[in-house]
Amino acid sequence: MRILTKPSTAHCTIDLYVRYLLAQPQGAGCCELAEILKTVSHDSVNRFLCRERYVPKDLLDELVSQGWIELVGGVLSVDDAVLEKPYAQRKATALLGYFWSSKAAKPVLGLSLVTLYYTSANGLRVPINYRLYDKAEGKTKNQYFQEMWQEVRQWGLRPRAVTSDTWYAAKANLNVLKDDQTGFLVGVAKNRRVRLTPHQAYQRVDALTIPEAGMLVYLKGVGRVKVFCQRFKNESCRYYALYLPDPEALEAATADDFEQLHTQHWGIECFHRAGKQLCALKRFRVRLKNAIHTHIFCALRAFVELELQVWHQQLGNWYERQRHLYQEVARQFILQSPLMGRTA
């Protein structure tokens, strides 16, 4: 966060911009905010986006200072999302590139956001660290994850488990978690090599007949884990590896334990969808790197605001705020606005 040396005279502030993102998630342009407020110019909004220097730790510091989050005993999930910008000028916009989209089943033009999403032991669910993929840095998404993991550890976070899909199930990532005595549940590709005992030959995980309660195996390059198979109606399977630091707890882990962690991991998918739909996560009209970073931070802060209102039971769900915001306006329009050409 930028440190102020004297009282600010800026007309556009983070509180103002965050409330704008919550009120106009399909807008998120500097000119549109200026048109709504009348008292703030679009240049003031643009200067705010280019001037501020927010960092991911600012999100966590606010939650910790208010006592809203428990740093020990939660579940940390990692995943990435593509913020589609199909009509943006690639050479003129920073951080823009082609990234694989599972929704479109092809590479799409946009930004890649890698997020650490934390489910606190008290039920609060918030993003606490993130990276925007920058090709100029020459790093992979797995390296971003390891960086973010070390950062949140330094911030005092001690989750009981980390969850991810197959992309982040690399041997190096899993061994980092093991070295830090942290459990994990990760998706594994069907061709990952496992063996039942230390003296047997390795075989593909899809060659095993895995019971519903899971099977203890040795994952190549990682060590002893329990694998589970999620079966679908079309008879296909998705494989997961569960690790717990306590060997006895790992042996005693059940299908219910797997389902609990798997359900909590689904929360990061819901977060990415809600961030795009409700917080204008991908709707920005700036091109400079600093301005994009500020917008992304504000969009994540807007999501945290929604989650806090749900957690404090002021809202029933994330989508309720937007629905209620426009109900009165829609009611007045329907009841009081006559149609053109109607005389009675």
C-alpha cells in the first residue's frame, strides 16, 4: 500500500471505487463512474488507478486487524482463472496474452489470475494472495504458487490442508507442502505413477481398482498418499491424492474426509465466477500495468465486502446485494413509466 506523507486531497478513493464496482459490475469504466457521481472527473478515477500501490497482503491485514479471520486450521485452495479480454489491443495493454480457457476449450485473449483462496475455520471464505501472470517475469504458475505459499506462511497462515486441481499437483509443489507439514488434496492425472508397496514396480493410477474408501499408495517422487476416485455417470473417473502429515490420520481418512475437502475446494471456482459477475473482476478499461493491478485489487476487495456481509448474515448469498440494489428502480420503472404511443 502506498504510504501517505501528507493528508490526501484525492477525490477518488478505494472505498468509492469498490462501491462503484459492486453497484456497476458490468461497467467499471472511469468515464462511467464520473457520469454517475457528477462530482468526480474521469481523470481523477484514472489517477487513482495509476497512483495506488496495493499489494495482496493489504487484503489479509484488514481481515486480521478486525479479528475476522483465523489464521490456523483452515483450508487453502489454489487455482487460476482467465479474465477474458477478447477485444483488447494486445500490444497496447499490459499483461495481456493468450491463456487456455477450460470454458472455451481453447486459448483466449486475456489475463491469467492465480489466486490463493482461504476457507477460515470460522467459515469466512476470502482470497488472501494472488498473482497476475506476467510473461516478462519468466515464471511458471507453479513458481507463482510456491512464492505465494511462502508469503502466506510468513504472514502467519497455518492451514490444515491445501487443495488444488491437477495443474498444481507438480512433484515440487507437493514436496514443499510436505516439508512444511501441511496436508493436501490434489487432483492427479490418470497417468501419474504409483505403487502399492515400496518394493513393487510403478504403474498408472488408472490401472488400480480404487474402492470408495480410497487406497493407500506411494506416489512417485512424493511418498505415501491415499488416492480416491470420483466416478461420473459416463463411467469416467477423476483421481485425487490425499496427504496428511500424521500417518495414522492418513490411514484412517475416509470418503467423508475426501468429500469435505473436495467441497471446500469448489469454493474457489464459485469465487472466480462471482468475482467476474458481481465485482467487475475482468471489466476494466485501462492499459497500464499499475492501473490494472489496482483495479484487480479493488475487485477482490469488493468480493471480500460481499463475503463479509454474508458472513455477518446481512445477506443470504453473494448475489442478493445486486438483486436488491435494482429492485426498487425496476419497480418504479414498471409501474410509472408509460409506453410510447399509449394514451390509456
